[in-house]
Amino acid sequence: MKVYKKIILDKNNKVIYEDSYEYEGVWSYLGIHYDFKSTRGAKAMEKKAKREKKLAERRAKRQAKFGNKKDEENLNKIKVDEPLSLDFITNPNKDK
């Protein structure tokens, strides 16, 4: 049986180039065998998606553990526009 590895046809279906070999054996052993190069792009995309998922989980975990630090920083700062009153300075319950 003739097995074609590569065949090039012109627009009139005439063979320009053919690369083939004779095969005598079981059909199940004959077929497309993927190598590393043919699946490199898909593996890279899977790896990138896995890495991004892991980073998103870490960010969510850190966010849940520490909370939003920006909100806390804004609460502790004194506004420059407002004048300081004695009540604002001496009130022990100002954070609540």
C-alpha cells in the first residue's frame, strides 16, 4: 500500500510533487503522530491560562485576607482642606 507523506497538485489536479512510501502492516499503527512542535502553541496557551487563573486566585485570596487597603488609607488621612477643631483632635471615637 502506498502511503503519502506529502503531495502537491496543480490547479488541474496533476501531481507536481509526491513524497510517499510503501507500507505493509496494520492500519491502526498508521496515522498522524503528533510531536512536540505541532502541539507547542496549544500547550503554551494552556500554561498561560493556568498561570493567570492561579494569579487571580492569589489576588482574590489576598484581597479577602487583608481587605482593601486603599479604603483604610483614606480613612486615616486628615484632609488638608478642612480646619482642625478641638473636638476632632480630642474625640476618642473618631474612627468608629
